[in-house]
Amino acid sequence: MLTITGDRYQSCDGLQRRDFMKIGALGLGGLALPDLLRLEAKDGKKTNSKALINVHLSGGPSHQDMWDLKPEAPSEVRGEFRPIPTNVPGMEICELFPKLAKMADKFAIIRGMVGSVDEHSYSTAMTGYRESDLKSVGGHPSIGSVVSRLSMASADRALPYVSLMGHVTPGYLGPVHQPYVPDGGGKSNLRLGKINADRLKGRTDLLNELDTMRRDVDANHQMEAMDSFTQKAVEVVTSGRMGDALDLEKEDRATVKRYLGDSNGQGRSGGNRNFLMARRLIEAGVRCIAMSWGGWDTHENNFKTLRDQLPALDMGVSALIQDLTDRGMLDDVSIVLWGEFGRSPKITNNAGRDHWPRVSAAFMAGGGIRAGQVVGASDRQAADAVTPVHLHQIHSTLYRNLGIDVETTQFIDPSGRPQYLLDNRNPVKELV
Amino acid sequence: MKRLIAMALLLAAPAAAQEKPEAPAPASLSIQAAGTDDQDAGKAASLTGPESRLQVVVTATLPGGRLVDWTGAAKYTAAPEGIVTIDETGLVTPLKEGTATVTAAAGAATASVPVKVEHYVDPPLVNFPNQVTPIFTKLGCNSGGCHGKSGGQNGFRLSLLGFEPGDDYEYLVKESLGRRLFPAAPEHSLLLMKGIASVPHGGGDKLKKDSHEYRLLVRWITQGMPYGKDDAAMVTGISVFPRHRVMAPDGRQQLMVIAHYSDGSAENVTRTARYEPNDKLMASVNESGRVQMLGTPGEVAVMIRYQDRVAVAEATVPLGAEVANLPPVKSIVDDHVFAKLKKLGLPPSPVADDATFLRRVSLDITGRLPAAEVARKFLEDPDPAKREKAIERLLESEAYADFFANKWSAILRNRRDKDTYASGNFAFYQWIRAALDQNQPYDKFVREIVTASGEISDHPAVAWYRQVSKDFEQVEDVAQLFLGVRIQCARCHHHPFEKWSRKDYYGMAAFFSRVGRKEGLSPDEQRVFHQRGIAGSKDPKTGAALKPTGLGDQPLDIPAEEDPRLDLANWLTKPTNPFFARTLVNRYWKHFFGRGIVDPEDDMRDTNPASNKELLDGLAKKFVESGYDLKELIRTICRSSTYQLSSLPNAQNASDRQSFSRYYPRRLNAEVLLDSIDQMNGSATTFTGMPAGSRAVQIPDHGGVNSYFLTVFGKPGGASACECERSVDASLAQSLHLLNSPDIHGKMSSGVAKELSGDMKRTDTEKVQELYFRAFGRPASEHEMKYAIAHLTKFEAKDRPAAYEDIVWALINTKEFLFNH
């Protein structure tokens, strides 16, 4: 990470005696990109391969039927599913996750997760905050937007932030840092279409001849930054690397089948295409993927819905973890699965469960965390946290995995207020 | 880059080792220890108790009269020996009671100051707010990143930056069953053991064992943790020496900070105060208050904070080059800018050529490129007043109102949160646009917004109250937009970089305390009215009742039947308001120069001073005298030689980013870029819900029209009152879009290329010339013509359209096109 030495904000990590402020805090102007690139080169830092797949289980998944089962609870609470043992002694998950149960040493379950709000939104999962927080300056940024903002200074070879779930808020970091959404226009920009490679080369050659304005007229070095991005854009388009990553036809059939199953993605397993695409995009250089999977707002037919969805999710997530393991990428790539809240302990008359923001659970894998454990705990009815883990701690852990120091990273919001990324900046200590 | 390394080295190297001023031997010296006025040189200072200390500043007068800091270079002695000790950085600490004379020497020159040590053996009780809390601030314990954040850190909390010492005392002494402090064995107090990290501490060893701070804390705990009497003296202000200095680009300066107390006493708090330069590329300051210049000429300020007080030390760093052949003075802008450039010895670039001027001023006033024909005529026009005439023509055009309405619509937050907002937003936009088109005086414009009442359909400015709906948003937006004050911090605590406190904040909030709302005639269009009653507000922490009060002004008694917003508008727009006119002229200055005289443009405070105060004051005065005439302000700016300077740097001014010695290029904003591509190419973009032929700058509100191009190039969402929401950051997604999008390809194949390739009357040379005039308002150079023609000849006749498309594409991708320069 590149930093400007400053004095206003003291770090709390005890590692740095001086204070640091992130480059280019909004409205402050700062170091120019080429300076930063040179500085990074001088540091001997390579292109960062740390990445995140942030999976929003939209609607609020039933924590006590997936990751935090309560077989001893009364029948009106415990639900229809039984826990099964995993390859980590004492770590149990739902019986509908047989594939994941064989690789529990590669993930961690966070129980007793608190900090949720009763609001149907990806907001807490993507930003750590509710939609209305800081709304007067645009809201809090999603993790990917922060990565995008900071990766302006790095030698990234691809788009830093891609969303497979449509628009995700960039918050106060502004629209330039919203995710790239590879549908329609976004997708076609990545591939040579009407203009073939020869013609593109002809154009860029011509541009090089005609674009003669002296770059030193721009002391802010925006011109050089644009030159650098243009070069990358030519490389992305002519190599087809990003476009290919989005094309699952280019993937090995057997691998595709591990994600999609025998039905080839008919039904629930269709959502697993995005897991595979996420892996392919990260291989192409993307730093953060936002995606959602399934529908979890099970006020009715909770168990029927889960019986339908969990095996497909089991297949997709286990295939993703296996792929990343096989490629030696799991320590670099963090995966998190979570929803906006948990579900009520008491089963309703419609065999459903209602919203339950008091406690929920999350699933984490990769990124170098200490896997093979359960962290935090809820009470006997999965109604309240006994050993709470705040969702900001999970965000903090994810940022840490990405190499972003939440204790020192600050942005100046449009109202001039310095903002940390999170209020609770302690990572989940058991995981790091 | 070199500068950065230099900065890193300076920060890493020991302070004293590098004090080698290369100036000639001083003609005389002066030394200050007790006061910050020039006549305080040699004034006796005192040290009270064994934990006291003070920083001296030694100033050398060189032959010729120049003043240079000699603090780190002087040789120090104290006589008689054994009473005080002084180190090579000028820090004096006591050894026993008595009075010593501290003498600084440099060659034959000397200067002395008496220092009296009192109460060395019977130290007075430590005062918690005045002595303990500042330690937490200095060491960063109570910063927003650590224990100062709301909720504290790992169970231990302090008030942010020590603004609430009473609370800090509670947290430390009474919370956690008193386990943090241990008077029986002070050094076993958790506070100290954590501070020096002898027990694990997330923040590390912020405190050094046996340091000044450590010893003072031990003393305080030993004394039984006194808080201090209720009537104890309080800090009423801080002052700094020197307040202003002319410095060499590699110069350094030790500062001295004196805290003034309510009982008339003073204390040298240099080593406890906090320092921050406003431009970190120009200066750095170490923990002891020593400023190091980093090689860039210009103006720089160092903000000094102690308790809830701020002060500022300013430095002018001249380059010292000869400034001859200045361009003609065309308006007061040039008087002030050229005076500054002469003072700095920073020669400006020459005035730009006609083509550059016309393109620049057209983009800045109207957001449009000059039409090719207009540009041709302008170049041929022999009239010496043609630039002034062009400015008039642009100011009278419809495009001027379009462009500036676009600017104001964003910061007035004309945002479509719901579909039902559309009609109200359109009305508000039309109202803004009409005000600009008719050149409504700015004070009237603001008054109508701030006092807006009734239905949006009758009084469109009421839409501002729909979007800016909470009283705190109204306070903060009015402060930021119209006063250039970012007051948000003072909502909860004293502003860290300003004089503003919660009292000031809620005094402003009281103006909005009588804003009533009821259901309007249309859905989501509330009616705003004055709710009869006495206006007032409460400080949420102390419960103190506050009357409506303009920032820095006296509280007002406003009768129940009067809308307090009228009083606010009166206060805002009175000619003596120190913020109102300055903020607007600075905002407009930034529009035309890419950098404010104060920058950011809405962060005007003593600790972030103007790079050219006379310029800011002069423009503001003229603006008030003109009756708040916005077009006249634009005229004043655009007619100046300063605005018309070339962006090409000369040998001296390439790194200038604040003195306006040349024009600073900047990327066209999202809407202007899209419109310019269409204009150059003869194409159009369709926006949902907008009539055909509409341009991007004419989109009336924010969030209602979806355009990938505009989003990716950083069109703001109208979410805040800050212009900084509009981003000109570069990104890969932008480059991909320009390079390879069906959007741009489609424009290329349906635009001017098609027309030119089908035109049999003109030669290729003439056609290329046409494209250059469209893009840049100038003819192609020989080199450019050669390459363009060479490109055309590579293609067969049937592929001529493609060849022209390539040229159009290349031209819109040049920096000369993408930037206003």
C-alpha cells in the first residue's frame, strides 16, 4: 500500500511510528500515479494477487439450518435438518452439505454474528453499514470500491472490481469506483467486435503519432495515468483475457460439470456459474468480485427451499474451494458467504422463519485465514450471541486478507470528514 | 519522487545532525522563550516543577537583513551551571531551583534569555485538563483511530482529541473499578504499563519510559490523580512564533508555541502541540515543531493544535528567479497574481495563442467546443478586442446557463430519489437555469433557496428542502456551499482544525428550527412553511439552549412570528459577511483554474489559508461591489492575462500548482466530454426521458438518466454539497470504453467520417483541416497533416470511411482533446 506521510492521523497498530494517510484522499490531491508506480517498483512489490469473492445470500439465510444447527432445541425451533460431522472433529454443519463436510479444514464458520440490521439489502455484506448510514455524502463504500480506489496506485492488469449482481454502491468514493458490471455494454467493451485487432493497432499507432501534447503540462499527472490505462485497455482487449474469463465455454467441461452437476445448471445449480466465473475473473487479474446466490427470505416453506438450494450451494462452493486449492490460489483468495441477517428461532405456521437481525452466521474460506474451526457461538436456540463476532470484524479480516490496513486507511468524505473503513476494526482474532 | 525520498530521509535522520545552514555568519542573533511577538526576544521565561520544559527559537539576522532560523545551529550555554540544561535542538529542562541565563552563540553573535526554575522540590498539583489530556493528544491515544473513536478501543475510551477532559477523567479514574491507575505504585498503573507496552498493547509503545510524558503521568498518579480546581486557569488561546517567514526552498524553521491562560499566565507548549502542514508536498513538520521545506516554491501553512485551540504559521518560499516581461495587466486578477509571482520570483508562462484561448474559454464558460467555423473566424479576426468579445458572446449564450445550471444542480443536490421527484426536480432545475440565464444577483439566488417556502410547483427552490430534509443537513450544506466551512465535525465535538464548537453548530441549526412541513398538493412534494414560535436549539451534550447565531457572530433574538431563515439570509448576504462572497469567488475561481485560491474550495479556514489572500479579498470585494454579479465575476476572471496564460511550463514553473503562473490542464468532465465527442463527430446521444438533441449537460437532475458513459467518467450523483463528488480520476473502465465500446464505435461510423469520406468536393488536406478545427479549433500542423494523410493513403477508396473514422477516433483520444488546456 502506498501512503503519504502525514501527521494528522495516528496509527494504532504499533508498527508505524509515523502517521499515514492513504494516497489521494478525496479532495486532497496527492501523489501522481507514475510516482506511485515508481515507488512500488522501488519497493519491489509485485502485482498483488490477493482477491475476494464476496457472496451475498440475498434475503437472509437461515443460520440455524445451515451453519449453526441446534439438534437439542425444542421441535418448534430446531427444524428438519440434522447436523453431520465433517473432516474436522467437532465441527458440524447441515446434512445437506456433504461435499463441504469433506473439506471443513479449508473453511471456517462464524457463529454468533452480530451487527446486522433488519433491512433487505446487500449493504451490510458489501459495505459493513446499512444503506442509510452516511447517506448525506453518498453512503459507505463497498469493499470492492475501496480496492478500486487503492488499486489506482498498483500495477493491476485487469479491472479491479467486478460485480456479477448488478450495481453495487461505491458510496462516497464516487461512481468512478463502482464495480464493472459485465452485462450488455460492459461485456462487449472487453472483446474485439466490429474493430479487429489490426484495425485497433492501426488506430492506436495513429493515436501515438497524433497525441503529441507535452505531458509535463499536467503537474497532476492525470495524462500519464490515462496513457497507462490506455495501454492496459489495449492489452485487455487484444488478449481477450477478461472477455474469455466471462465465457464459460472456454472452461474445461469436466470442471464445469463439477460446478453445475448433471443437470448442467438447470435449476438451482445455475447460480454456480457465477462461482466459476468469479474464479476465472480472478485468474484474469480481478481483485474483488461481488455476487449473490439464491433467494433466502424463507418466511414460508423454509425447509423446502433449503432442501432445494443447499445441495446446489454445496456443489458450487465446494467446487470453487477445490479449484482454488488445486491452483494454489486459496491462500490469496478470500471467500465469504453471508446474508443481511439470520432467521427466527421459532418456526412459523407456514413452516417458515422470519427475519432475525439479532444473530446470524457467516462462512469464510481462503485468504490465508486459519480454517477448520468454528468461531463465536449463539445460545441454545440460536436466538442470541453468546460469543459474539461483529460483522465489522469479518470485514476487517477480509480487508486484512486483501492487504489493506483498516487501522490506517482513511478517506476524506465529501463533507471533509476523515472516514475509517470500519468502526470496529479488530479482525476476528481466531482467524488471523 | 526525489522530494519523497528527501522527505523520508529527513524524517528518519536525527534532528540535530543536519543543521548546517549554508548562509553567511549571522550579523546578530535573537532568542525567544516566553512570548511570540518580536519584542518578546530575550523576555524571561520560567519553568515550574521538575517535569516542565521549554523550546527556544533562535533567529539570526544575516548581513543584508534576512531572517533565518538558527535554533538548530547555535551553540548553547547556560550559566550558572546546574540550574537548567539545554540541548542542541533548543530544548530547556530544569535541574534545580534558581535563575540561569541561556545564551545562544553563532560566531561572534550571541543572544541570551533568563530562565527561572520554580517549585522544583515542591511541584504544584498536576492539572488534568491542562497537563494530562494534552499528552493523550500528542501521543495519538485519543485519535479517531484509537481510544478516541466513539466506543473507544478494546474497552478503554477517551474523548476525541481530548475535547472533553471531564469525560476523560471519568473513563480513566472511575471506570473499570479504578484498575487503570494505581497510586500506591504509580508505575504499575495499567495506563503506564499499556502505554510503554510492558503489557501487550495493540497500539504499541506510544509512551517511552522515563520520557517527559511518562514522568508527568507518574507525578500525577503519585499526587493521587487530582483533576484540578473548578476555577483553575483555562487555555484561552495559543500563539506561534514566527507567524510568517520567507524561507528558502530547502529551509527549515523551529516553531515556538505559547498557550495563554485565563489567569494571564502563559506556557511554552511547543513540544506538546501538534503540527500539520496544509500541503504535504511542500513542507513537513516533526514532533518537536520543526518545519522542513521540501523544495517547492509557493505559500505553505502549518496548522498548530493544542487542546481545542488552533493557530497557523505561514511561510512564503520564493524561487527567486527574475520575473521580467510580465503579460499586460487586464484586471485586478493580474495585479494580485503578478504581485505574488514577483514576490515568489516565479516567472509565468506567456499568454496562450488564440486557438488555445478560444477552446479553453468556450469549454469553461459553456461546456462546449467552439464550432469549427467560429474558430476559423476567430483566428482570422484582426480585432484586438476579439477575446473580450468572445467572452461576451459566450456569456450571453444559452449554453452558459445550461453549463452552470448543471454545476449548481449537482451541489444543490437535485437528485431523483423517486420517480415522483421528477417534476419537482425539473422545476428546480429550470429555476436555477433561469436565475443564471437572467444573471440574478447571487445574494438573491441564495436568499430564495434558504428561505424557500410553499409548494415546489409555485416556489421550485422548496425542492432543496425536500432533498436536504434534516436540520443537520441544512446547517452543513449551507455552511459548506455558501460559507465554505466544513462544519460537520462540530455536530458531535469541537472541530479538530477549526475554532468551531458545538455551540457554533447548534447556533446555526437554530435558524432551521422552525421549518414546518405538511403534505403538499402532489405526492412527495411537501409544502414547507414557517412554524410560528421562538427559534432555538439545544446542544445535545450539555443541553444548553442556543439562540440562532451566524458563524462567529452574535446570537439573535427573533420574534415568534418571524421566519428565522430570513434572518439567516440577511446574515449570509450582508456585505460584511466574511465568508459569503469569498466562498463564491473561490468556487468560481476553481471552476476556471482547476484549483481554488483556497483549496479545497469549500474548506476555508485560518489553518488552510489562501495561496493568494490579496487576490481572494480583492475578488470578493469587487463581487460585493458589483451587486453579486456572477457574469461580471466571470468576465473579470476570463479577461485577465492570468486566465489566458499558456499551460506549457517554462524552465521554472513546471511544479507550480498553486500560484497560477500557468494554466493547469484538466480532463473534461463526464458531461462535457460526451457532448464534445458528439459535437466534434457530428453525432448525438439519446438520454432516456429527454427530448432528442439534448446534450448531457442539459440533464436536469441526478440519478434520473442512466448513461454508462457518464457514470464511468465520474458524473456526480448529487448526493452531497461537495464539488469533489465529481471525479476526474482515470480508470481502466474509461479507457476500455473509449478504446473498444460499441457506443464509441457506433458514433465514429455514423458521424463526420461518413460525411467527409463521401464529400468529393474537398481534398483530403481540407478535410483533415476540418477535423482539426472541430477538435481543437486550430489547423493541423505539418507533422499531423503528414501522418493523417499517410494513414488515409493506406486505405483503398472503398475503405475511406473507415480511414476517416480512425482519424476521428484518434483525435478524440488525444490528450489535447480530452483535456482543457
